[in-house]
Amino acid sequence: MEQIIQQFFNVEIMIKALPLVIKGLGITLLICAVVIPMGAIGGLFAAIGSLSPNRAVRWLSIGFVDLFRAIPPLVLLIFIYAGLPFAGLSLSPFVAVTIGFFLNNSAYFAEIFRAGLLSVPRGQTEAARSTGLSQAQTLTYVTLPQATRNVLPDLLSNVVEVVKLTSLASVVSLGEMLHAAGLVRSLTYNASPLILAAGIYLLLLWPLVRVIARFERRIAS
Amino acid sequence: MEQFLDTFLNPVVLAKYTPAILQGTMVTVILSVLIVLCGIGLGAGLACIRAYRVRLISFVIVIFADVLRALPPLVVILLMFFGLPNVGILLSASVVLFIVLTLVLAAFAEEIVWAGITATPKGQWEAARSTGLTFTQTLFHVVLPQAMRMVIPPLTNRAIAITKMTALGMVIGVPDILGQATTAQSFSANASPLTLAAIAYVVLFLPFVIASRWLESRFASPGA
Amino acid sequence: MTTPAPGTATLEVRALHKSFGALKVLEGIDLSVQRSEMVFVLGPSGSGKSTMLRCCNRLEEPDSGDILIEGDPLTGPGVDLNKMRQRVGMVFQSFNLYPHLSAMGNVTLALRRVQKKSKAEAEDLAIAALAEVGLSDRAGHHPAQLSGGQQQRVAIARALALKPTVMLFDEPTSALDPELVGDVLDVMRTVKDHGMTMLVVSHEMKFARDAADRVIFMADGAIVEQGPPEQIFGAPTHDRTRAFLSRFHG
Ligand SMILES: Nc1ncnc2c1ncn2[C@@H]1O[C@H](COP(=O)(O)OP(=O)(O)O)[C@@H](O)[C@H]1O
Ligand SMILES: [Mg+2]
């Protein structure tokens, strides 16, 4: 017992690790702030494309989504970060992470928006078009607001997934929270910094997980 | 173009490292199958236990599911792999990866199956109980079969997302596809092993992604 | 807007054909509706009434034929469809109100985004339209807070506010509880009395008898016969019309 506390819940080491871990948290949040809006917008376009009457656009969009749902994000990230330099394209860890997560995330957001758009009854589009709204206006003012509301729990769920995903950036030495905690762990040979990082992730994400659960229950009933 | 092929699909490098990556593929496949079977089994079991609505037990299950859904799997993997030896528990990298991803999948599966159970109309429970079926019989013969329809598509999606995370094993040295590919890449100073790894994942997972799309359209509730 | 030459029909449909795959739904519809006229369309289910109406707003694309609004073509190259649609109001069986917007928001959306009116101007027009359907006190309500009859009246206001040349109604009362039908019909009567040109698909026979200027009977994608209500209801000339009407007299 003593040993477990010493190895996992060592307050002294946690306090030492705290400044670095907090700085890492800043980078974690920065990645989220860049990747979540980008992924959502990319996903929205892919979703619209996947519902296009144009066959080529539709298959391209679906192909994009399925491809990036099949490739693990870490594989994508390492390919971009460690593979592309061989072709003379060296990217900073931050740019590599942004591109990799953008591609991965767009695919997931696309599936969610697609389901949302499909959940809006056809009559809504017809009513809007019958009053002279263009296709783009109909999407902006009529279908998309309803679609978004219908899949709000899934969108939030995906936001949680993105925050968790940022931990992968540690693999390419981008100093986000897990990387910072891992660094202190390797210096102290003590797992407490990882517990600290885990605690912060919980603090950040547990409330969201609860909110989503509540949302889902409300929609189910 | 030639240079591109040389860098990303170099025949010499490919020939040399394909066997290693095939070995890695076997590791990925075996781990994936075990994780899916154990994770979904455990998660469904927990959801059934929760259906008996024993307060304390339900509470523990909810906490388990919440924590594992809120924590990044990589954090838990590192914690177990680097932390446990310090308290005298030695587990191989593959076992750590298996345990963590099984628990994560179980957490999600529990929530999904539970949602399916609660979405079954109360009248179904009442009808079954009124014919003398026990609670357990009602759960297994009436409620779960109906919940399946609702549960299979999200469960498939989640199972794919989590088995893909076997790639995280590379960080602690599991010789899976990505692990083999990064090793090969550093030895060969060429990106081809990574290309091969990406192709291996696509070949492995794309059929499931496409199947899940099909399942979703098939099970999509009418009027939704 | 220019005044059309005298003698030009408000809505003119010529040789309209429409198929869904192998299924021929409209087989040459010719129809003209004069200014301020209310024309009723009757016919068995599946006879193509909705399809004809939807072609008049190009929610369905006609295979061939012409549709003219005060002489201006709705189909063909160079037609600004969204502009033309402003002149053809449509009221749906299932209301199709936007659930995320208030009654006011439903009515002002196209005024603001298509007609580019200012917020204040759009709201004034919306209030006038909502007053015409008797719902000026419900402007802030969302569809979910309104009864079916009220929702349909908001939908009428939404079309009316754009000051269309002609309004199309596709079974506007079929989805309503019987006790709510009267309010909607009263509104339609008011709209007619204010001079609106209306093409109405509906099975409200009593209303048709009282309010319609002309009744059309459709079957199998073609117009079987038409005439003033007294004639169609009193002395139908075709067997199919008689058979159809007898079911309604029970
Ligand atoms: N989008 C469509 N695709 C295929 N068939 C359709 C479509 N819309 C209508 N139909 C068919 O066209 C025929 C006429 O339908 P409709 O115009 O709705 O008739 P009505 O309104 O007179 O009941 C029906 O057989 C219907 O099944
Ligand atoms: Mg119809």
C-alpha cells in the first residue's frame, strides 16, 4: 500500500511536475482549438459532398471518409511526421499533428453531420425551396440548424474524442500534457506525473461525458 | 514520380520488410479479435448486471465506464506499462495493450448496450413479466434481442475505432503493424515501411468501415 | 412587376408530362387559372394531383411541357428559379414549418434572405401576414407550441407574406383533427376574398361547393372533366367522376 502511494500518488513529485504539465495542458488546448473547428468544417463539407446528387462528388466524399476512418490516427501522424521528410517535406510536430488530426477528425465529423442532415425531413427542404431560398441558403438557415441540434450529443462526444486524441501528439514530441508528464516520469522513474495528467484529463472530460449521457437520455425519451 | 516511388514504395525495401510487417499484421489481428470479443462481452455483461438496478453495483459500473471513456487510452497504457513494474507487477507490452483496450471497449459497450436496454419500451417488460417470465428470462429473451437492432451499428463503429488503437502499442514496443513498420523505417531510412503499414491497416479495416456503413443504413429506424 | 397583358392566365400549364422511372404519373395536363380564381382539384389517391402541384413550383422537374406565371416561363434556360418561386406560394399537407424558428422567424426567413428586406420591414410584413391568418398574438411561438391548425395557418402566412401571384395548396387540412379544419378553411376563404389566385388539392367537398370557382376532376394523370362546382357535384358527365363522388356522399 505504502509502495503504491509512493509510486503513483507521490505528491512531492506531482508538485514538481505541475508547471511542466500545466504548460503541456496549454498546448493540448491549443491543438484542440485548432483541430476541432477545422475538423468540424472539413467534416461538414465532406458530409454535404456525401449527399450530393453528383455521383463523382458523392463517391469522392464517401471514399475520403471511409479511408480516414480505416487508418489509425497514429499511423497517419507518424506517416506525416516521419515519412514525408524522406520526400523532402519536413513539417514541425505541430503542423504534422494538425494535418493528421484534421484528416482523421473530418472523417468522424462528416459521419455525424451526414446522419444529422439525413434526419431532417425532406419537407423542410421543400418548404424552404418553395419560398425561393437557394440550396445554400436552405442548408444554412433551415437544414443545418436542425441537423446540428439532432446530433448534438454525437458532436460533443466527438469533441471528447479529439481532446483524448491530442495525447497522441506526445509520440512526435509535441510538448502537450502527456508528453510533459511522460518526460517527468522518465526523469523520476515514478508514475505519479502520469496520474497527475490523468487527473487533469478527468477533470476536463468527465463533466462533458456526464452532459452527453444526460443529453442522450433526453433524446431517447 | 520515380523519386516518389523510390521513397514511398521502394521495391527493395518492401521486399525486405514485408515479412516483418506481415508478422505485425498477425499480431494486430490477434489482438483485435481478442479485444473485440472480451471488450464487448465484458461490456454487455456489465450492462446486464446494471439492469438489476442494485444501487451500489450500478454506481461502480457507471464510474468505471465514465473514467475509461474520459481518459485517453494512451495515458492508461503508459500508466500500466511504466507504473506497474514499480510495484512489482510485470506485464508484457502486448498484455498491457490488450487489457487497456479491452477495458476501454467494455466501457463504451456497457453504455451502448445499456442505452439499448433502457430504450426498450416498458410495455415489453410488463408483457413478458405478466406471462410469468422471470426478470432474467425477460432480459435475455425479450429485451436484449430487441435492443440488438439499436445497438449493433454504434457498437460496430466503436469496436473499429478501438481496435485501430492497437497501433498505440508501438509506443511501448508491441510488435504490431505500426511497431514493425517504425522499426523497419529507422533501419532502412526509407518511408516505404510506413506506406506498407498504412496499406495494411486500410486492407484490414476498410471492409469493416464499409460494413458498418451498410449496417447503419440497414438498421436505420424508419422515419429517422 | 409589370402587369400582364389582358387575357393572360395567372397560371398556365401546357402539355405537362411527368414520369417516375417507368411510372407515367402525368400524361399531358393542360390547365389555366385566371386571376383571383380558386380552382379545386379532386381525384383518387395516386392520380397525380400532388405531382402536378409540385411541378408548378418545380419541386418536381417536369419531363416536358410549359408552366407560365402571368406569361413568364417557369421552366427553360435562363429562368431564375428562386425568383420565380417567390411568385408561387406553396402550402403543404404536413405544414413543414421550421421547428427551430418561431412563427415570426418562419415567415421572415425568405423575406430577409431572398427578398433582402431589412429586419424591421420583414417583421412588419410578417405581422401583417400573421394578422391575416388570425395569429398576430402567436408571433413568438415555436411550431411545437402551436396546434396543428395554427401551424398550418402560420404556413399559409409564410407563403402569403411573399406576396405571391398564385398559391398552391396540397391537401392543407388532411393532417388536421376534424375540429381544427374549419379555422384553416376560414383563412383560405379570407385569402380568396382578398383576391388571391389559388389552386387547391383537397377533399373538403362542402368547402369546394361553397368557395371554388371551378372544380377539376383528375384520374390516372389526366384531367377527366372540369366545370363550376354545381355542375361537377350536381351533374358529373363521366362515370369515373360519379363513382368517385358517390363515395363521398356515403
Ligand atoms: N418521388 C416519387 N418517386 C416515385 N414515384 C412517385 C414519387 N412521387 C409520387 N410518385 C408516384 O406517383 C403517383 C402519383 O402520386 P401523387 O402525385 O402523390 O398522387 P396524389 O397526390 O393524387 O395522391 C403515385 O403512384 C406515386 O406513388
Ligand atoms: Mg397527394
